[in-house]
Amino acid sequence: MTPTITADEFQRVDIRVGTIRRVEPFPEARKPALKLWIDFGPAIGERKSSAQITRHYDAASLIGRQVAAVVNFPVRQIGPFRSEVLVLGFPDGEGEVVLVVPERPVANGGRLF
């Protein structure tokens, strides 16, 4: 188990919902991955992410899907691609990513609380 944090510490992690607008393969990645362009609404705009989610998801199934992501991590350079947000997921029984998604549509940019 991880150490206990305060509510103020939790508030520092900015988790938002966005809609995936574009997906491309990422053959340069070390592990199979996809490049995602996610719309977080007018206040945040579109951000990019590299996600190792190819086991359960393909490009066509992701377009229009809402996902949760941390939007206030530093940008990471992954090969030739700049990943600007961390898309969130849980491991399945084999350790493969299952995306965290809202159970019904919500406004892009909505913050997790």
C-alpha cells in the first residue's frame, strides 16, 4: 500500500475527461502503443498521449471514446512523439491496460473529484 496523502495533495493531481479525436499507430515505440489526440474542451484544448493499450483497443474503437487522463504531468518525449498527458487505466488479469472511462457521457475537460 502507498503512503496516506492529504486532500490538498490529491487536488494537485489534475485528472480530466476528454474525447479521443484521432488515433495513429506508434511503430517507433519500444512496446506496442498508439498515439492519441484527446479533446479536453476549450479551457485545456487538444493534448497528445502515447498509450500502450493495443491489447484491448484498436484505432477504430477508440475514436469518440471518452477517457480519463492526468493533464498536469510534465511532457515526455517518447521517441519522435511528445506525450502531453497520461491516459489512465487499470491492469486486467494479464497486466494489460483497461481504460478508465466515465460510465456515461460528460463534458470534455470535467475534473475528477
